[in-house]
Amino acid sequence: MMKILYLIFPVLLCVVFYFRLYLFLFPKNRLIILMYHQIAEESTEDLIVSLKNLEKQFEYLNRKKYTSKFFSELNIPSPKSIIITFDDGYKNNEIYLPSLLEKYKLKATIFIPTEFIQKGYKNNVMMTFEEIRQLNSKYFDIALHSHSHQNFRNISADFIEKDLEKNMQILDEEKIEYSKVLAYPYGKYPKKNPGKQALFSVLKHLNILYAVRIGNKINYFPTQKPYELCRIDIKGTDTLIHFKLKLIFGRLKMF
């Protein structure tokens, strides 16, 4: 049995490797979604990217002619499609991102958990609703990240529906335009039925177009799984070489 496993594992690894390489060489159906959180002048933490590293990454995307998109533009054909996303609505996003996006002709989607904006999150400084409202729509899109930011694996479909309705209601009341795209809190959602189907039924009922998890894979688009799009986690400890490899393969353990 162990001998069979030793034979099968390298084959599976090669299949994954070559499928991802295929998507890189034939980019028509290739969609990369990057996931960031915070930005700081200096950082060695996974969830905080340094300003220097972020600018290097954005400069590389611009130089290599990646087509930066909002989710509403996914059906517009273009080579090397990429979506840049930031989670939670940190104040440092509003400080650092506008000038970088304009400089490198990129766009970013920020997923907002409205309770974080109302009440704060740990010791972090968050954007205000007014600051979110003032972001330039040429470079920024706002999307959903639930209201209370709870793990969707641990709560009922009924709670999720009410929580997302509150997420949208508050953004409406604050006169903030947003896309009906959801980032699962913590990247988690039920992966087995009946929980998975119940969640997807809620999303469909609320007219949510796409939902993103983590997954660390390149997406094939158009997709038959709009509620399971993968994002690639860009860490504060990633070098530019790591970043380039992730653009090709997503994240393999060897990287």
C-alpha cells in the first residue's frame, strides 16, 4: 500500500504543477486574486506587508502588464487578469494605497466587515465610513466581509443571512456603493453538504455574485463555482521572488 502511495504522490504533484503552469502559459482563462490585509512602513509579520515590498509588487504587476480588475469587470476578456483585495478596512489602507494604485495604474477591492468600522477591531485603527465613502471609485471597490466577522463554519445559514443583510444595510445607510461580492471571514465556509448548499442558497437569495476563500490557487475563469473562488495569500514575509512564483503557481508547499 505504501509503495502505491509513494508512486501516486509524485504523479499528483506533477498534475497540479503542470495544470498551474498551463494556466500561466495560456492566460486567457487565468484569474489571479491576491489577498492582503495591512500595510506598514516596516514589517516582518505575515498579515502586514511593508510599504517597500508592496511597491515592488505593484511595480512588477505594472511592468509585466497585468490587467487589474474589479469583480464587475471579470467578463471583459483580457490577458493576465488580476484582482487585488484587502480585508477589513484598516486605516493604513486608506493612507498608503491611493497613491500606489494611481502610480501603477492598479485597482483594489476592500472587503468591509461593518462591525469593525463601527466598534473597532482589537488595537487596530480602522477607516471611518466617511473615509471609505471618499475613496476614489476609479481605483477602489468596496465589497462584503459580513457584519460581525464570524467563522461561517460555526454558525447557521439563518444567522449568516441576517448578518450579511446587516452588512449590506449599514453600507446602504452610509451611502457607500459596494459590489455584491463576499470574502468569507477567515476564509472559512462549510465544505460539505448540507451546510455548504444551505450557505450557497443564502448567497444566491441575496444576489451575491461571487464569494472568495483562500485556497492559494490560480482560478480558471469563467468558473462553474462562483462561490469558491480562490485567493492567494500575500504575506509580509514574502520576498519578490516568492511573489513572482505565487503569480505563476499559487502556493505550492515547496514555495
